[in-house]
Amino acid sequence: MSKSHICNAFFSFLFFIVSQTVSAQVNADSSNYKFAVLNLIKQFDQGIGEASRLHNGFAQNQYSSDITGNVYLDDLDSWSTGSVDYDGETFEGVPMLYDIYTDQVIVLLNSDNSSYRLVKDKVKGFDLRRRHFVRIPESEEGIKSGFYEELYGGKSQVVNKLEKILVSTKGTAGMERYFSPVDDYQHYYIKKGSKYYNVSSLSSVLEVFSDKKKEIKQFIKESKLRFNALRESSLVEIARYYDRLTN
């Protein structure tokens, strides 16, 4: 029997036994019941180590020591506790990193303190450092597949693609390599209907929401939105307002 079959069987049995006990004790308080179940799942994952469904990925990328800069979210290479929706299951309290250069989610394995990359296609989304990311598949129109920071997730959707590149330059000591963020306005997208639209200017946003262009322009004026200075917050406010107009 494979590890996955053993895990599933053991988890089903353990969940049944504990849930019966817990439900009898906290049936009147659903929040306590939910907490107890989540705690059970966390203990289960820590207990079975590599056999957990979460612990199913590849070895972490190791970069050459001569490359400077940082590939991780917020330029921080220390582990932060987050949550990830992986392989149909949500895992809380997971030590995580997000490698922007390779667009990979990296987690720390409890059993032997080793790190590894999760299988991209199995990651639906994750939360890290108070930021929410979703995976957009290749089937979506108007956008490349990958992880995007979701800035707004209403009827419309606003996402931002974070990117870092490896730069090679000739310095005084020879060739120098370093990671650098791609900081421009080409990575914001609005989803309207079934299609994503790249928005790099206010005029492109108004084009996406052309059916309510007049109302949105008035809203921008009255709200004193500064699109160029506060691009992300302005995109969110405009999309939210459009959703209110069209509900």
C-alpha cells in the first residue's frame, strides 16, 4: 500500500474518532468545533511528516553564492508562517517562502527541517505576509499562467504579477550577477467577465469598464483618486465601484 493510501486511511479513521468526541463536547459552539478540527489536521500533518499530502514536491532551488540580491517576497529570506490551498486541502501555520524569480512556493518540512518546492499545478492559492496569492491557470484568457497577488476579488478581479529577473553586468571584478525586481506598470490585470485585461494606465482601465465610463470618471473625480501615485488602491476602488454599479 502506498504512503498516500496509508495516510488517507489513517486520517479518515483518526478524524472519525476525534470528531465524534469533539462534536459531543462542543456541538453547541461551531467555532470551537472548527478550531478543534483544524488543530487535529495540523497535528496529523506534523505527526506523519513526509507522508502528508502537503509534503509532496521537489527540492528547493539552490542559487550560486556569487549572485547577489534576493528572490523572495518582500526581499526577506526568513521563514514566515502562512497558509496554502494545496492538492484540494487547506494547510494552516505552514513555514513558507515565495520565490518570485522561479514563481515557486517553498515550504519547510517538519520531520527533518528540509525545504522543498510545491507542485505548481496543485497550488490553488496561498497567504503569506498578509498578502493573498492565487494561481491563474493557462486556460484563462488574456493572461499568462502563474501566481498573482490578488488585490481585489469581487465580481471583477484585480491582480498583480510580481517578477524578478537575473541581471548580468560587467563590473570591476568581472561579471556580476544579481536579482532585480521588474518594477513597471505592465503587470496589473483586471478580470471582467471571462477575460483578463492588462491595465497600465487610467485610460486602459476606463476602456475595460467602458459601459460605465461616465459614472467611473465622476467617481474618480469625487473620490480624488490619484491613479499614478496610488495605482493599486485606485484600481481596487474603481473595480469595487464598478461591481456596485453592475450588481
